[in-house]
Amino acid sequence: MSANAESSSNFQWDWNLPRLFIRRCREKGDKLKVADSTGVKLSGNDLLLQTLALKRIIDREVLQARFKTLEEERHVGVLLPPTARAVVVNMALTLSRRVAVNLNYSVSESIINRCIEEAQIKHVITSRKFMDKLGMKLDAQVVYLEDLKDKATVADKIVAYTQSKFLPEGMLASQFKLHKNTPDDRLTIIFTSGSTGSPKGVCLSRALMEETAAAIVSEVGPEHGALHCAVLPLAVLLENVAGLYAVLLAGGTWWLAEKLTPK
């Protein structure tokens, strides 16, 4: 384990997790923040930059945020293996004040579509290569990351770079209307496997996620929360809460050591 997390004496949390994410990425700076088995390695600065750029593209191309209210599409599906790209997508949706619903690719097509229906998901963000492996037909509009990458403009890159490098956290939070978040707002929804019946969605609030992540780091110590090796899909409650969020928000590094994709 690494000892790069903050010491217990100055370790501070914030229930407004999107703001805390921005803060932790900047604190990490050029040090490794996320890595996966595909060879992708992102520093804190890289992760924030890519997240801000993708947020702009998703807002414009998928959510049409300038023309639609938050309530018209609050839940967005994510169907990706636990990779650096999945982390960027989850955080981009969080900064857009959306609820990222990670769908479990290990269950059947019918169960995934039941989850889509129950969560009233209109769009599912995935990759074309991954969907080709799954061979599923989803009851929602499928958005491929490869297509979003092609729609990135020079303005997207310039604005994201400016935001990540120069805008204070408070100004970014104001731009993204993060001050409108409340502790009881949903941060994510995790579905049960549906092995004993219809899958059931577990709604996790911002405050609950913050309290859980803080409790884990408090129990094991910030130095032991500095590095996490992911072994489960992000659609699994344990990996989502105790892995991804606890580590990223503790200022640590999230590492996927082995591919967790369908054969």
C-alpha cells in the first residue's frame, strides 16, 4: 500500500462529492490517479481534464442540457467494464448533476432492460467494441464513446483546459450549479442481480456515499486508502462505494489490475 493519502489530522470530507472530486484531482496533480489493464494511466490533472471535456460533450450531444431541464433526464445508464474510461464517464455525469446508473454486464439482456425501465433511463453510454462483445439489444438510446470522441471540438479542449488549470474550485462549482446539490440528492443507483426475481434499485445519496467513504478511510487509515485494486464491476455495490468513490475521494489511486470483460 502507498502512503500518499492525506494524514488523519488534515483529512477533510465534503458531502458535495463533485466539488470534492475536483479538489482531490488538483491535490493529486501529476501523480497517478487512475490506471487500468489497457495501459491507460491518468494523473489527477489528466483525470480532471478528461472529465471536464467529456462533461461538455455529453451535455451538448447527449443530454442537450441547454434545452432540457435536469428533471427531464436525471438518470443516465453506463455499460462499461471497470476501466479508466468508465471512471471518466461516471465523474462527468456527476459533474453534470446526473445520476450515473452502472449496469451489470454479467446479467442477461432482459434483466438489464428491466433495470433500464425501472430507472427510466433514456441513454446508455458504452463503447462499440464492448457492445459487440455483449451482443445485446438495449431498450434505450445507445451512445458510443467512440462517437463522442469524434464530436469533440477545439472549443471543448480549450474550455476544458482552462477550467482544469485556471478556474478556482468555487467558480467551477458555480458554473456547474453544484451549489444546488443537497445531501439527500441521489448520487448513483445500484441494481441487484435479479437472480431471485426482478432486479431492485438501491438509491444512494450524496451524503450516504460521503459518510460510507469517510468511514472506510477512517477505519483503515488514510495511508491504506491511498491505493485500491479493483476486482469487481462498477455495477457491484461494494466496488462502487468502497472502491471507486472511497479511494478517489480520499485522494488515492484506483487501479484495475486485470481485465474484467466478457469472454
